[in-house]
Amino acid sequence: MSQSQPSTNRPMSPHLQVYRWQITMTLSILHRATGVALTFGAFALVAWLVAVAAGPEAYAAAQACLHSPVGAVLAFGWSFSLYYHLCNGIRHLVWDAGSGYSMKGLYTGGYIVVAVSVALTAATWAVLLGGAA
Amino acid sequence: MSMQSPLSRAKGMGSAKEGLHHWVVQRFTGIALVPLSLWFMWSMVCLAGAEHAEVVAWMQAPVNAVSLSLFVGVAAYHSALGVQVVLEDYISHEGFRMVKMIVQKFLHYFLAALGIFCVLQVALGA
């Protein structure tokens, strides 16, 4: 918990726009963004559970929402968010164990996370769309 | 022997001794969510396009009811911890931050309670 900052006229430290783009910072921001997206996804999941508990009519309405264009885009986004946050979360756990801090390790781990989460998302939707066809 | 300066001892500030619990629980819930979320995604793919009766039958299997309840509860807890950090980082006004913090905690508790209640209602066939 940070305390409120005293008002001073000290110069600000350089902010985001002065840094060269790096994949590591993008992945860090994406971890937080996907986490927030998954919070909204959790609300959608509970809404779906309420519909299942409410009966066939409510369930049919929930399924119609899920299969609408907006619902499908959200479901796709949530599936990628879950896989990415999962993979990058494991990367964070490796860091917590004290490993993977070399520059090479940071980049290799980052590319593995992107590759695995994209592959899992693609596999999931290949099965989903293959089953629907 | 205290390593604090006399001034810092008099002020009584320093670590709030609360951060470690947040950090540890965030990791514990994260580890629990690795198998739970993979199981959840697998289940959702299997249930895609299912009729209501199929979903009910699936949810009535004890292993699915327990796993889904755990997933909803642990995910809500993990989400509350994560959103807490986001609010702490981006809201500098302490009063407003406190209000948002209480609202987000209550919403997450509500989310977990409602989700688990619905799973149990279907699982127990009420």
C-alpha cells in the first residue's frame, strides 16, 4: 500500500514513451490486461451458470448470446486471455523460484509463452469450429 | 538489538506485515488454477453446443460439480487479489481507492457465492 505522495516540484522520472519497444514489456502489460479481461470473463461464466441453473429457456438465451458475433469474439478473446495468463503465470512462478532472469532467459521464456498460448488457442478453436461444421 | 533508528522506532512505521500473505496466496491460487483452468477449458470444448439436459447431466457428476465449484471459487479469489493490485497501482486518491477496493471485494465474494450456488443447485437437482 503506497502512501499519498507529498507535493514537491521534483522532476518526474522518464515515462513510458521514452523507452524503445521491447517484447518483454509488451508481455508484462499483456499479463495485466488479460488478467483484467479474465475478471470480466469470470462474470460471464457465472452468468452462464445462472442460466444453466435457471432452466432450458434461460440456457437457450445464454447460448444464443454466446453464439452471436459479439459473444463469439468475446469467447475467443477470453480463451486466448486464459491461455496467455496461464502460460505467463507459470513464467512468473519460474521467476519466483529464482530462475530465468538472464536476458536470454527472459526473451526465450517470453517467446515460448506466446507460442504456447497461440497454439492452445488455435487448437481449441480448431476443435470448436471443426465440431460445429 | 533493534536495527531501527530511534526516529523510525518512534514513528512506528515500516512494513505493514501484510504484503507477504497477499503475495503467497496469489501464487497458491495461481498454482491451483493451472490444472483447474485447463480442465475447465477442456470441459467447455467438450460441452460446446450441448443441449441443456447434457450440461445438467455433466454438472451432476460429482467430480465435475466439485471441480467447477473449486474453479469458480479459486478464480474469484485470484481475480480479487489481482484487481486489488491494479487499483493500488492506478488510483492515487486514498478515499476513492478504498471505496473501489470494498466494491471489488464484495463483487468477487458475490461472484463466488452465486457461481457455486448455481453449480450446487444443478448438481443436487433442486
